[in-house]
Amino acid sequence: MEFLSHNHGCLGWGGEMAGRIRAFDWRQTELGVIEHWSASLRNAVQMLLASPLPMVMLWGRQGFMIYNDAYAEFAGGRHPYLLGCPVELGWPEVADFNRHVLDVCLAGGTLSYRSKELVLLRDGKPEDVWMDLYYSPVPGEDQAPAGVLAVVVETTEHVLTERARQEAERSYRAVNERIQLALSAGPLLGSFVWDIQADRLSGDERFARSFNYPPDCPLDALPIEIARQSIHPDDLEEVNQRVELTVRTGIPYSAEYRIRRLSGDYLWVLASGRCEFDELGTPLRFPGVLIDINERKTAEASLLKFTRDLERRVADEVQARLNAEEQLRQSQKLESIGGLTGGVAHDFNNLLQVIAGNLHLLARHEADNVNVQRRVGACIEAVERGAKLSTQLLAFARRQPLSPAVYNPRRIYDGLVELLQRALGETILIEVTLPETPWCIHVDRNQLENALLNLAINARDAMGGEGTIRMVGENIVLDEASCAGKGIAPGEYVRLSVIDRGAGMPPDILNQVFEPFFTTKTEGQGTGLGLSMVFGFVKQSGGHIEIASDLGKGTRAHMYFPRSCQPETDEQRPREPLQAGEQETILVVEDNDEVRSASVELLEQSGYRTLTAANADVAMKLLLDGASVDLIFSDVVMPGLIKSSDLAAWAKMQVPPVPVLFTSGHTRDIISQNHQLSPDTHLLSKPYGPEALTAMVRSVLGQ
């Protein structure tokens, strides 16, 4: 269509959404084929594609969604599945709000909201967000409102920042008011007159009481020495200097000092006065008053402490922000590398599956040919090494499928120490220290054991193969400051540490240890993927890993896992031996022709009947046309309108349910949450051999 053509002026802005809109099959929506769209709809789509602001079109009573690149970024993980989707299905948590928008605007009205508070699901969790929203109707062919054009600008960060600023201002005003009240309070403690010529001091009863004069002491003849003895020794010299200055120059007298009370503590006072002279300039009298300023001085001390604490907190916050920004930069670099390696590993696994499937088939066809068996065996070993490399890349990219359960760390260590001792050698001593009652954690046990083994092997190599490796488990609580820049929330964690006294690492090496293929070992001694795998696994498990090291003193690797309050998972009972196929029918859904062909032949040789489909769309048509199958064996990521997860959901609703076995180079998040599989989701990772395939098929059929 011309208005979406790359040669048309409106697409000078670029962006991927024009291509997605052009490629989408709109016949399944109220909009119909794209060539028949109305001029007003075309103009509205042209405008939203050109806008740098997030914009979305809701068309028809169901609000089918058309949006631009900026809105795609706002949608996050829901993009591109929102395109052509009814708005109430795309954003179910705010369905009532969007229904109201459609009702008002399709009736010809407009709506606008400033910093509208909504609760949206992000990463599967409800989150409070604030947005500026503007809605206006879009006319159809008959000029009546047929759709709604929405501008969506998220203001969450601005709202939260403004709230924090207002709270800080309220706190500052409250402190300032208290200080001003303290400064304005000044109850009179008495008055005095010093007769300079007679060197005699007189005062009222309150003055005498403040300086601890005996009750029977005459008020018109108060010994000056008693008053001096009541002044704090550290303040006495300054008081004398100010008195001398007033008597010598006539400037007003004002001195703040402490006087000792009968209880032994000190009271801050302000003494003010002036000196009276005769016509010759001879000093005669020195009258003055004494004012209680203890509350004011206490407030000033509090303000000083508050200011110093604030300066310290600001300095700490600035340093923490700098550290967090550095960690964020490092995390973003690892994220970008992870995205690349994950995609490469996925495609690599598909290639390995084609090779592995055909090698196993060749081995079966040439069972009596020794040379073929020898060469095929060598090739299969190479495929397995490639699969291990791919698994390591997926672990770093956080795209490996995990099967987490709740474990007590003591149970994990009890089963791991013997394996570690065999792997590390007799010259390494392993010390395990755990709290009396360790908190439980929700992890994939196999991956955690691999992570501890990787860290222990690194520790052994750092110590030259001799020494003691300490493995420490701790229950700890992390505050907000401790979590800054680490990508985890404050709360309760279990910290598992591996500590050695080896050579240590300099800072420039320490900053690169998690990068894939980075290694300080000699050629052939390591792939450089061990710590990358550990990093990916810990992050994928919702935790954090950090490594500290001192040259010549050793290295400390700390893994933090959130505490789980769920009951500990029971050990699974061993399964019965698996049986061969019994002519069950398996629907193989795979878009790669070579992979599909090899899988079908392996299944048929194992005693199964097969049906095939190039994607979930074809598979669903076969099933709806009446095809009867005992199991669906489906790739995860395939082209087409129907996703593999939708196919599995349909199969689960049948009576009886049809079991589904997924296979993939990596799961992405179509069948998993953060690549953690639910207990009722079965996955066979590529590449796989005939034994793994038939065992998994038999297991799923048996369940």
C-alpha cells in the first residue's frame, strides 16, 4: 500500500513498525485487508509512525492495536504480540480502563489524563506506573468515529522523583521550624550588676540560684569567686576576655558559656550587658542579664550533626551512585554480549541437531561397517563438544531452561563434597561452613552444583593445585545501600562463597572475569566460559555474583540467592525403566526441514507412527480436521500466527489432554518465565540423540 511504501515520503522517519504493519495479516480483524483502509485511517497510521512519542491506534469496538516504534519500546516484552491484538487482551490488567476509553471516544468524545496512576504487569509482577494519556477519535469511511488515537507518555520516574523532592522539603521545613523555635526561646535566668569601683557583685534571686549561691548569701554582696567557679573551665578564659574588652572599649558585652548546675551537668547561658563610664571615661558599673539558651545550643548541635550526617550521606550516595553506574555499564555490556551469544547458540543448536540426527541415522543404517561406525562416533563426539559449548553460551546469555526447586544448602553440600574432592585432587582440602539452620533457596540444583564446581576448580588452579578451599554459606540481610547497582532488591539472601588463598587478580583482570572466552589460563587449559556460565545462572536465578581479589592474598567469590520460605522439595523417586514405542502417533511440528526429517525417521525406527507439520498453524489445522495423536513434539520458536505455547494450551484443554513435548535451541520466554520451566512443561534441548529423544517421549507419554 502506498502510504506504507518505502518510496513514499511518510516513511522517511525509518523504524521497524512500518514493515511489521505492512506484513501483518489484517484480514482477521475488523480493519480488513490493508489495501482497503480508509484515508483517515491511513493518515492516522502515517502520523503515528512519524511521531517520536509513543502512539497507538485502537480500531473498532475491540480496539485492534496499531502502534509505532516508540510504543513498541514502551510495551516491552508484549511487543510484537500486541500488534493486531484487541487492547483488552493485550493489557488485561487495565481492561476496564481501556473499555471506558473506547466507549467515550467511539461516541465522539476525547479524554486526557496527567500522571494517571495504573497498575501494569511487568515481568509477571504488578507495578505502579504513572502516565500522561491523550485519547481522541479517528473517523472511519462514513466520518463517524471508528477508532481511537492514543498518545502514551510514561511519567513514573518524574512522579517518584517529585514525591521524593516534596518529602525532602517537608522534612527540611520541619527541622528548620524546630531550630527556629529553639533559637527564639530564651527564658531569663536573672540579672546582675557589677560595681567595678568596689568590685562587688549583686544580683536577683534567679541569678543567685543559677550560679549556685548559698540561700543565706546576701543578694547585694555575691562573692565573685563563686560565680567564677560555676563557669565551665573551658569557657572561663573567653568570658574574662570579653568582660575585659567591654570594660576597656565600651562595646556591648555578649558571651555564651556553660555553668555547672547542682546536679553536676552544665547549662548553656547567654550573658549580655554593657559598661557605664563617668565623664572621665572611668568604668563604674557593669549591669547585665543572664538568658537560658540551652535548648538553642542543643538545637544548634543537632543541626550541626544533621548537616554533617547529611554531607556524609550525600557523599556516600554520590559514591554509591558512581559505583552503581559503573556496575550498570558493566551489566549492560554483558547484556549486549549475552543477547548476541544467545542468538548464535540457538542457530548453532539447530545446525548441530541436523548433523546429530543424520549421524545417528547413518550409524543405524551402517551398523556392520566398522569404518563408518568409527568415523560417525568421532563426529558424534564433536557434536557433543559443540553442544556443551552452546550450553555454556546459553548459560551466560541467561537463556538456558532451568528446573528450579526449593533446597536447603546443607543438602546440596552434603551431596557435592565427595564429587568436589575427586575433581580437585587429594592435595586440596575442602572446608565447608554453614549456619546451624541455613535458609532455603529456589534454584536448579544441577546448575548450582556446576557453579560451585567451576568456582572450586578456579580456586584450585589459583593455588597451584595445593591448599585449602573454604566454602561458606551464610544467612544475610541486604539493605538498599548494599543492593545499589546489583540488580537485586533489599531483603533476605543466602550467600554462598568460595574462598581461596591463591595468587589473586589485579583490578583490570577482575573487571573482565565474567566475559565469555576471557581466560588467564594457558592455551588448552580452559575455554573462558566457566565464570560466564556461573554469572548467567546466578542472574537467571534472581541473584547476584561478585568477586573480590587481592594480589598475593587470594580471591573471594560470593553468590547471593534470594531466600525461599516455601517448604523444601522432596527428592524424586527413581522412574521405572522406559519401554519402546507401541505404535503411538506423534505429531512432529518443526519448521526446519532437515531437523524434522531426521526426527521423524528416529521416531519411526523406535516404533512410533508420525504426522508432520511445518509450523503450529498447520498443526492446529490437522488437529481441528480430526487428526488423532498421542503426543505433540513441537519446536518452540516457529513462524506463523499461532505460537507453540498456544498449541500446547489447546492440547491441555482437550478431553483427554494431549501431552506436549517441546524442543528448542533455547526456550526464550514463550514457554517459560525467565527460562524457568513450570513442572508441567517438558523440554528436550537441541541437539539430542535417539536415546534422549525416545526416553523423553516415553517419559511424557507415561505421565
